[in-house]
Amino acid sequence: MPDEMLQLPLVNSLLERHKGSAGALLPILHDIQERIGYIPDAAIPEIAHALNQSQAEIRGVISFYHDFRTAPPARHILRLCRAESCKSRGAEELAAQLRERLQLDDHGSSADGSISLRPVYCLGACACSPALELDGRVHARLSAERLDALLDACREDA
Amino acid sequence: MMPSLYLPSDSLARAVGADEVAVALITQARERNLPRGLYWLEPLLEVDSPQGRIGFGPLTAADVPSVLEALQGDPSAHPLAFGLVEELPYLKTQQRLLFARAGITRPLSLDDYRAHGGFEGLTRAVAVGGEQTATEVFDSGLRGRGGAAFPAGIKWRTVRATEAAQKYIVCNADEGDSGTFADRMLMEGDPFLLIEGMAIAGITVGATYGYIYVRSEYPDAVATLRQALNLARAAGYLGANVGGSGQAFDMEVRVGAGAYICGEETALLDSLEGKRGVVRAKPPIPALKGLFGLPTLVHNVLTLASVPLILAKGAQFYRDYGMGRSLGTMPFQLAGNIRHGGLVERAFGLTLRELVEDYGGGTASGRPLKAAQVGGPLGAWVPPSQFDTPLDYEAFAGIGAMLGHGGVVVADDSLDMAQMARFALQFCAEESCGKCTPCRIGSTRGVEVIDRLLAAPDQSGRDEQVIILKDLCDTMQYGSLCALGGMAPFPVASALKYFPADFGLQASEADQ
Ligand SMILES: Cc1cc2nc3c(=O)[nH]c(=O)nc-3n(C[C@H](O)[C@H](O)[C@H](O)COP(=O)(O)O)c2cc1C
Ligand code: SF4
Ligand code: FES
């Protein structure tokens, strides 16, 4: 992807910001992902150079953590909670509803590019399970109807 | 004149519509306070009255006009009014030490915090000095609230006694267990309490820097803590001269990246160092060689937040709560299929039945109760026949269960325990750090074995798989480096033992 090169000045300014801070790789990766939407491949040599580490080490860290993406996500990111509390309140039925409506496995992006789907294990909303997070905002006490309404809203803003 | 209105601002209240209610109230609600933890009533609006605050909830934006109208006349006439909030038995019977300010103060108001006892612990710690402070923590009997329940005072003394050019305080705010949210509530609602606890820890053990490692699923907690740190620093509670002690201590917030294993303290330290979150072999313990190889005091949010009160009121005050070796109070968290989900802070020693039935009101679905998983995804499923067990670390260990971080996930009879057992192993496989084989490979094999068990056509086929499954659980339990692989067998074994029918087994088959 040649246009990733255009993001390098931004990557370098973010690296500059963390200079001198101990063990800053996670904050750096979070910053890059927040600004660019994912961790571009072209950023990896820059990060490795700035931290005096190998590219393999940086890639190893990126792949270890569920949060980091190496490709652009869809317009919306939906994370359905699949942990025990939400399961005890019907999370698996909601997961089936999502698979059906989006024609997706539990992991992936819908064909129209509107929604990236991912599981998450607990959002701290367990007193009001089931819950999901849509674009960083938690929605709890979900029902099939509320899930449908959230999906409709995601697809309409194309 | 319109009385003052109070509406919580934490992420879960907002997840069930508090923002929409706030918009509908616009200029009316005076303050967004921290939540009381009465989540089944959220969004919960509180209104001043001569007798005390009256509550309305759970509200939707559509209810706001009628509530405002009721406030002009007789508020108690509104169908969603439930009287004086503090008279609610759910709240009134609690023993709130840690969450004493919940619902009352504004999260980012230093004035509110100070007006309700804030910084009294730090003031006393500065006055009595490090040796006496460490002794108070030791004498209080406080045990780690992150799961392992190790005596806090021993760690404090160890770090304090270890000479090093640099020492650290690390707050474990990874709160990965399903069914838990007390750390989140505390960080979003009473951030200065955690900061005060860490500052006391810092000046006591001689650490000059601290990190709060917050899971990325809690962005609101991260934002609140960062603002609170700035305010505390500006007021002199952090920095070169903490609370007039002449000692330096400062800290920052770091954000996790969606890895459950980073809640394990040594994996967390590796993550803070910018590495993959892989568990370290112990020894050396973090108290001697922790972050960047230096002495580090690692504690859960609730452990650190208990310290200011212990200092302010003295060790004996704290010891007067609880039973046996489980002293003080624990904020239990009621979750899952429960009618009254929320936070219940009580001294150790009440029974699981009191918690689930008296506070929780039974299942939300109204169907029969099947079991409760206590202590997160590595905790056993406890059947109702054992619900009279007191909530005490040793009593729970005695029935093969654990209290962990105090989360209780309730299930009704429709939940399939074979699927939950399968999930426990699948979760372990997904979240394993990969360091040891029983956990990394065993968990994946375990999922396959459960699938074969459920698909087996006859009794001999099932018997064969049960034997393999139990064998595998033993290997994981005894051959894993940390509790992820070591305890994932607990929910599996308890599901098999108490709910054999869910696996298509007769009781006798599961028992052999
Ligand atoms: C798999 C695993 C996950 C853990 N997750 C957490 C967690 O999310 N929060 C926490 O405070 N402790 C967690 N712990 C416990 C920590 O390793 C450690 O015991 C704790 O941070 C020490 O603090 P305390 O003494 O205040 O309990 C976990 C342990 C294991 C084995
Ligand atoms: S038991 Fe699992 S998570 Fe724990 S150290 Fe071993 S591989 Fe890592
Ligand atoms: S288990 Fe789903 S929010 Fe906690």
C-alpha cells in the first residue's frame, strides 16, 4: 500500500512524543491506531528504529494483543460481549442474530464494509447484561430489537 | 424553585440510557455523581427533598417530562419513584467502607472528596511515618483483592525493606473477570481514593513512581483517572513533596490492549515494559524484581483503595469487619441472570444465599436458579445446595471454589453447563500466553474432548471421553505455571460434577 508512506510523518511525530518514556510500545501502538485506524505495515520499521528493537519484536507484540489491527477496519466496530455474565442473559442468541444479519463469522467485516465484528470478554457492564460496544460506546440490557436498531443505524450512514 | 437533581455519569449508567435522560433534563440535573451501584435502577435520578434524596428509576428519556411535573407536586406519586434512596434495604444494609462516597460526591471534585474524609489517610501516613504505616497495613489483615488474597502487609514490608535506586507501585486495573465491575466503578467514581492509596504506598515503601494499568475496555475510567491525576498533582498530593511528606511520588495511567492474561501480575509487568504479556516464572517475586527488574508493589485497585481508610481509622477499625482470616469488607458484584444486579459491599461472612437471594432477588428471568459462578472465569460453578457457604476465602476454598475478585454470575436453569465448561476451555485457549504446554495445548484439546463427549452415541463412548477430560484437567491443574491454565479446570470439573445431565451423563458416570 503506497499511501501508507504518507502516514509516516504522523507516525514519526507520535514516536517523538513518547521519546524517553520507559516501555512505551503499547502507548505508541495505541496512539497510531487511534489516529490512523490500524497499525500500517510501513510504520513498523520506524517504530523498531525509534525503540532500538527488531521489527520481529514489534510484530510479535502487535500480534499478541487482541486490540491491535494491521488492516483498516470497517466504518463501525462492533464488539459483542461473549463472557459468562452476558452468556447467562442470551449473548449467544445475539451472536447468532449478528451472524445471520451480517453473514459473518464472529470475527470479520461485513461485505458492504459497514461493520467489523469482534468478540470481547467482558465490558464491566455485567450488572446489566447482555452488552456490546459499538464504536467505543457501551450499550447494555440489549434485546434482539435493540441490536437490530443499532445495526440499522450503522448501515444507513453509508 | 427546582430542587437539585443528581444523575450518575459512569459508563454503565450511560450504557443503559443516562445520557439520553440527561439531555431530556438539560439544565435541570445539577450534577452527575458517581453511581451507587444500584444498577437495576439505572438510569437513576435522585432529587433533594427535606427528608433526603428521593429516587426515580429506571428512567428513560420519555419519563423525564412526567418526573419534572411530579417534582412540582407530590414526587412520591410518580410510578417510578421509590422513596428515599438511602432507606432502600439493598443500600441501607450494606457496610460501605470503600464505596462510602458512592452516589454522594462528584468524581472529580477535590472539595467533595476532602469534605467526605478524603486525604485523611495520607495525612496520618505522613504524620506517623513509613514504619508505622506499613505496620497498620499489616495489622489490618488486608488481603489482596485481585484474586490470590495474599496478605498485603507482607508485600509492603518486603518492598520497603529492599534497597534499590528505584522502586515502583503498580496498580492492577485489568479487571478481566466476567461478572466484575467494582474496579471500574471505583476508578470512574472515586478516582482520588485510588490515587491517595497509591501515594501512601509510594511514600511508605520508598517508591517514587507508579503506574495504573487499566484495561482498554474501560476508556471512561482512563479519562477520569487522567483528569484526576492532573488535579491531584496541581493540589500537591503528587509530585516532589507528596502531601507535605518531603517525599516524591508521581504516576501515570497505561492502557492494556485486550489480553486477559495481562491481569496476571508478571504478564502485566512485561506488558508495561512494552513486551508481549507473557507470564514470568516466580521466583523472583515482583516485590524483589518487578518492573524493569526493580522492586515493585503490585496490587489490585480495591486493595490500594482500602489503604486510606485503614490509615485514617486505624487497623483495629478495619479488623472489626469480617470473619476468620477474611477481614474488612468486600464489594461483591452481582451479575448475570439476576434481578437486582449491582454492587453489594459487606463484611466477609454473609452467605452466598443472602447475596443472591436477599440482595439479588433471584434470577431476572424468574426461572429457577441453577448455579452461580463466583470469582470469574476460573471460578467454580456453585450449585444452590452450597449457597449457605459464608463468603470467606477459606470457606470457599473448602468447597473447591474461590471468591477471587468478588464477582458472582448467576445462571437460571436454561443455561447449558456443558457449553459453559466448553467455553471455559475455549477462553483459556484464546487467552493463554503460550508459555506452558498444558495450558496452551491442553485447553484446545479440552474443547475437542467436550465436543466428542457431547457427540458420543453411547455410554461407553461418553465414559471414555469423561476419563480423558478429567485426565486433561488434572494435567492442566498441576502442570501449569499460572492460574489461567491451573484453574480453568475448576469451572469444567464443577459443571461436570453438579450438572452431569447437561453432558448427557447419568450422575454415576460423571462421578467415576
Ligand atoms: C490469569 C490471571 C488473571 C488475573 N487477572 C487479574 C486482574 O484482572 N486484576 C487483578 O487485580 N489481579 C488479577 N490477577 C491476580 C494478579 O496476578 C495478582 O495476584 C494481583 O494483581 C496482586 O494484587 P493484590 O495483592 O492486590 O490482589 C490475575 C491472575 C491470573 C493468574
Ligand atoms: S498457564 Fe497458560 S497463561 Fe499461565 S503461564 Fe502457562 S501458558 Fe501462560
Ligand atoms: S460479561 Fe459481558 S459485560 Fe461483563
